[in-house]
Amino acid sequence: MDTAIADLLIEGLWLMAIGLSIVFTFLVTLVGLLMLMSKAVARWGPEEPLPATTGGVHAIAPPEDDARLIAVIGSAIQVHRRRHRP
């Protein structure tokens, strides 16, 4: 192999190693700083009250809305079947 090509390959590998190490160092530093900030906010941040819950109960629709909903769903199914016949 030509020495110029070998020198270029070695220089490329060195540049790749330097670039990867810089990116890795930056990401490790970023994760460390984010963890420190999270701990600082958890320790010194203001405590907000939890929002009032309704106990997981959802509003129930009146029966006439159910009949209307069933009619709408039924007509949508009919339209879909008409458009997508095999």
C-alpha cells in the first residue's frame, strides 16, 4: 500500500477518534449537569399542591346521546362498506 494512502487513513482515524471523544465527553457532561439540575430543583424548588382529582369518574352522557351516537356509528359503517366493496 502506498505510504500517502496509509498516512491519510491514519490521519482520518485520528480525526474520527478525536471527534467521537469530544462528542462523548459533551454528552456525558450534559447528562451529569441535567442530573445535578434535577436534584437541585427537587431539593430547593417550590412545592406545588397537587391538582384536585375527581376520583376517576368521567361524565356520563345522557341516554339520548347514546342513541344518536349509535346511529352515527351505524351510518358510518354503512358508508365504509359501500365504498370498500371487494
